[in-house]
Amino acid sequence: MKATLPLMGIFLVAVALSIAQAQPRNSRPELFTTAQATRGEAVYKQACASCHSASLVGGRAPALAGPAFARSWGDPRVTLDDLFFIIRTTMPPEGASTLSSTEKADVFAFILRSNGYPAGPVAVAAESAILKQHRLSVAAAPAATAPAPPAFVPGVRGATAAADGPNQATLNAAATSSDWLFHNHDYAGTRYSPLDQITPANASRLAPACMFQVGQQDNFQT
């Protein structure tokens, strides 16, 4: 009986090691506390969600989670400290001083949690030296499954081309028309319109009426 006890201990250790190896481990560092990320979520909803969306997938401003976020900050020379520096010195736009340094750290903790980083015992701050040692690592999104194409698409018996639409004369005159038939205005791609409401005299008084973020880093104004 005594000889079997060491063997039983070895067996239990082997089982424990196999279970530990089978469990997935988060290789991302613990950079913030649970309470900090929870506070950051509340601040984010109030100060950031209107531009970056409540789910952090982007809207009028770039995404702060997921593949698009990873592509924007995927340069291996950029660290988490660089990312936090941009957030705490430029956000929110035209109102960076409206949030305290603590609130910005809380929001950064929420962003990290939303990208798969685990919580730990120490809160993140601008002085956290560990941020200089790590680069952004975003949790992989599940691969999308494309729907199978239909085996057959039936047509409509007796269908004919629509009778309305521009005639050939209209298309030929597009270059001198005020209507934009294509995104480049006309067949030649001149992007010119003969409208004369905007002149050198009043151009300086123009102001943006609407702004829409289409995904790139720069703003697109209309």
C-alpha cells in the first residue's frame, strides 16, 4: 500500500498538468482592474459612444475594437503607451480637457477589456511602464460563413428594359449639365459643374453643414 502512494501522487500531478494545458490561456497582460473598466464603460457611453458607437465598432469616428482597430494600430513600432497617449491628449476632439486624467484612464481600461485584455490587481495609468512593453493585441473575431449561392435564379417572363431614364442626348450633354450623372460628373470625368452660386468672393464664408466618417482616419466633409 505504501508503494502505491507515490505513484498516486505522480498520477494526480500529471492529471492537473494536462487539465491546465487543455485550458486556453490569455496571453495578454493584466493592465487594469475590473472596477476601473466598469467605470470606464460608463464614461465611454457618455463621452465617446456618440462618435465611436456604443459597441466600439466605429461610426463618425474610427473603431476602437475588432479587426478595423487592429489594422489601424497594428504597426509593430506602436505600443499601448502610444495608443494611451493619443487617447488622453486628443480625446474627445475639441474637448480633451472635459475629462479628467482618471476618467481617461478608466476609458482606456474599458477599451482594453473590450479587446480581450484581462483585468488584474493594478489600475492602468499614464505612468504605467508596462504599457511601453506591449503592443495592441485584439481578440480574433469568429470567421464569417458566406451563404451558399442559389442553384438557380429564375427570370421574369416577358420582362423588358425600363422606358424611363436619360436619353442619349442627355448623356452627351452631361459635361455642360448641372446634373451629376456619375460620381465624376460626366463621361470625361471632369468633376466640374457650371453652377455659379459659389464664387471667389463668398468662398471664405462657407462652413460645413454635415460631416460623415467613412472609415479612414481623415474626416470627410460634405
